[in-house]
Amino acid sequence: MNIQNLQVYNLSITDLTTLIADCIKTELQKNNELKKAEQPITTNDLLSRKEVSTMLGVSYTTLFHWNNDRTLPAQKIGNRVYYQKSKIMDRLNKI
């Protein structure tokens, strides 16, 4: 440790508490802004392969190929494959 860079401040307990509270508040606000920027995926927005296959009238194999070539990306939760309804609708609107 380089003693030349060491600075000591004399703070009261109240000032230290206020300083820590302000730092925590700032970090929590940053965290909340990041969470708001990300759109959460709700279970209502997720469709199973069976639902998507029936809705689009295609086979599981077609869904598999569309996922591989990123035409209609899927996501896995555990061992199950789901599709976001919003992405399906966006893709359909582009056709």
C-alpha cells in the first residue's frame, strides 16, 4: 500500500450513514433503470412447440429448422422449448 495516496477523512456517524445511504440509493436506481430497459418475458407470452405448431400449421421439424437458421428463435427452459408470442407475431407481420 502506498502511503502517499492514503487520505483519511473525519466523518460523523450521521454523515457516514448519509453517504452510504446515498450510494446505495444511486446504485438501486441504476439497477431499476436496467430492469425497466429489459422487457420481461411473462409466461403468457411463451408458447410451447405444440401451440406454435398448431397455430402456424407446421411440423416440429420445421420449427426445429426455423430455430436453427434463426427464422423463428426458440428458448429453452429446462428441457422444454418455448417461443415468444411477440416474436412470432413480429415475424408474421414481416411476411
